[in-house]
Amino acid sequence: MRTQLLQALADIEHELKILDEWDSTPPSAEALASTQPFCIDTLRLPQWLQFIFLPRLHMMIIHEQPLPKKCGIAPIAEEYFRHTSQNGQALINLLTHIDELLSHS
């Protein structure tokens, strides 16, 4: 499953780049230190995925740390894209796959 997760993370990165949502400059340390879920008060969802979710999950996999037993990112992405002009369905599908992998491990 870890191999599938690593591939899914790479696919999410690729899709963020396709959507032109991959930032070359990280947010400030203050923005990343938000205590709100998904840093909703300081980051857009694509930024949270890029700078918090992807690196954190990647490190957990690489260092063979226990993975979350449950994940529910796809509904948040559905809500995010409902309020934008972008078609984020491919990204939502990838996040659904991550949710399923982690929730069924």
C-alpha cells in the first residue's frame, strides 16, 4: 500500500501543476503555523496540500511511521472547487483514492 500511496502523492503533485496551483515560493512560517484545520485561515487548499499534506504523508511513508487510519480530504476539495472556476475533478478523484487507501489500511 505504501507504494500506491507514494504514486498517488506524485499524481496529486502532477495534477496541482496541471491546474497551475503549484507554488514555487512557500507560504510564510506564520501561515504554515496556523492551528485551524487545513490552515483554512491562512492557506488555500492547494497550498495546504503542497506544503503540509504531501510532505507530511511522504515523510510518514519514507520513515515507515504509522499512517492515519482514516482520511477525508476529497469532500474538502469538492467544497473548495465548488467555489472556483477550475475543474478540479481529477484532483478530487486522486484525493478520493488517498482517502480510500488510508481508510481501508
